[in-house]
Amino acid sequence: MKLRGLEFGNVFCTSGARGFFGEGYWFHRYARPFGLEYAGSTFIAKTTTLAPRKGNMPLAADGITPVDTRPSCIIAKPVQGFALNAVGLSGPGAAHLLGTKRWQLRLDPFLISFMAVGAARDDRMREAEGFVTLMRAHQRDFCAPFGIQLNVSCPNTGHDPSHLITDAVELLHVLSQLTVPLVMKVSVLMTPAAVLNILRRAPCDAVTVSNTIPWGALPHRIDWKGLFGTETSPLAHLGGGGLSGRPLLPLVLEWILAAKDLELPVPLIACGGILSWEDAAHLLVAGASAIELGSVSFLRPWRVRGIIQTVNRGFVEKRWF
Ligand SMILES: Cc1cc2nc3c(=O)[nH]c(=O)nc-3n(C[C@H](O)[C@H](O)[C@H](O)COP(=O)(O)O)c2cc1C
């Protein structure tokens, strides 16, 4: 998939799957021999905010490594194939991350994920401006082409999602000053028609759908009590959390089909519930230009290498269109 003439590939590892720099998490080392390998996929950094952010996942002194091996803000159900998380964008902030030079030294195209989290609209715009200023100061040091994934859909920041959507147009305009590819990450809660509305008014090169789904949303489609055995989120004390994994797949598939009907003018990157290459195939045949792999890293880690290889081979053999 080319964005502004740059090749970014057709398989991404989603924001949050491999940390801020691709360092991964403690279990990655043990799962690698069994297939948790990302070769052939494009890296997306964990979402950073402009300022340091505590969130709900305690981080070590380096600002990027989770302190706990099993953070209490993540509930994984590997057998059933889903998870609930309320990480809440814990991180050291963009200046710290850029200060390490680890993004600048990457050699392959990748995406940096950014979210503006201020309570008021003006704060969020100021954050985006600050992020652009910071990135510009470092931009010439980057070895590889990069794009920005604008996260307007994290359910764990306590924002009213409808405001974040309204912001998207302005935020995209601010970020476009960087003259790099811009990918907007939405959730299935935002309709394809709403996204089309944004795309008509703002510079954006691709759309990723979906982020996690906030606890309690779409009750007619998601049996929250059936999944977690309770009406109240087990992460209610952290805001409720967002659902990832298997239950997202049919919702993302429907979204892609509806977006294709509407002829959204940019490539669509499907993300949510991809736990096998067949899941990915459904989304690609439905019209997605690329996929992102997320929770599969900890729900079915042994499948990651195979999914990446099969999807890439399918593109070479023109099986998905
Ligand atoms: C532990 C965890 C952390 C995540 N962190 C981020 C993040 O920093 N930024 C983001 O845009 N999405 C984040 N996500 C959402 C994923 O990128 C993805 O959109 C979502 O989990 C749906 O895909 P999946 O079902 O394949 O996991 C996170 C998900 C999980 C489970």
C-alpha cells in the first residue's frame, strides 16, 4: 500500500502491539521461537501524547517498559480470544521518545501514533501544534520515511468520542504541516458516513478501523455480560476499558463493506479481531487495502508469523482482489 508514493506494505502491527520502538514486551522473547515474529510487517509505534502521561500502566524509569509482567489494566482471555484494556496511553511524552533517537534510527518505513488528549478543544489543538513543532525539529534526522497515525479513537482517555471526531478535521490540518502520510485511526463506533465527511474536509491518506470498543458500547451487537460474566466492567475503576479481539471482527468486516459502498476515497486498513490468516482474508476480500495485527500477539502469538507471510503471499499472487 503506497501512501504519498511511499511503500508501507500491506501488513501492519498495530499501535500498542510492540511498544514505542518495536522493543515488544517481556513475553515476546519466549514466544518468538513459536512464531511471534514481525518480519514482513510495518511497525506502528504505541500512541504517544505530547506531554508525559501516567495512564493506568506503571512504567519503569526508562519511561517505556511496563513495570508489571501482568499489568492489572489488561484482562486477557486467550482461550476465548478477546481482551479488555484500560492502559490509557501511559508514556513518557513525545520529546522524551524523540530524545532517544530510536525512531530516527529506524531503517524501514513506519508510523508514529499520536493523540491529543487535552480536556478542551483549544488544548488539543495546542498539543497538535506542539507535536508538529517538535517533530519538525527532528524531522531531518529520520533515516526512514515515516507517517503519522492520528488516534482519534482511544476509549481510555475519558473524552467524549464525538468531540474527538469533530477535532479530527482540524487536527489533520495541523499535522499536515509535516508533509508526511497521515492515517486516521477511528473505531467502528464512527460511521463510514462520518469518516467520509472528515475525509472531504481534511488531508488524510488512509483510515484504520478499528480501535478497541469502549465497555458497554453496541449492546445489541456485543454480549458484554456473556463475555465477562458481569454487567459492570472489571476495569470500571479505570474507566471501563476497551474490548479487542474476536468480537471485533464481524463489526470491522461490516464497516469495511459499508465504507466500500460509500466509496471512501482513501485506502482502508482493517484492524480488529484478526486471529488467523482467514480472518485477514475476509477483510481483504471485502475491500481492505491492508491489515493491522493487534491482540493476536498475546492471544495467538504462534500465528503471527504465518498470518504475515500468508497475507503478503496473497498480495503477490493477487488473491485478495
Ligand atoms: C494492550 C493494548 C494496548 C493498546 N494500545 C493502543 C495504543 O497505544 N494506540 C492505539 O491506537 N491503539 C491501541 N490499542 C488498540 C489496538 O491497536 C487495536 O486497534 C485494537 O486492539 C483492535 O485490534 P485487535 O482486536 O487486533 O487487538 C491497544 C490495544 C491493546 C489490547
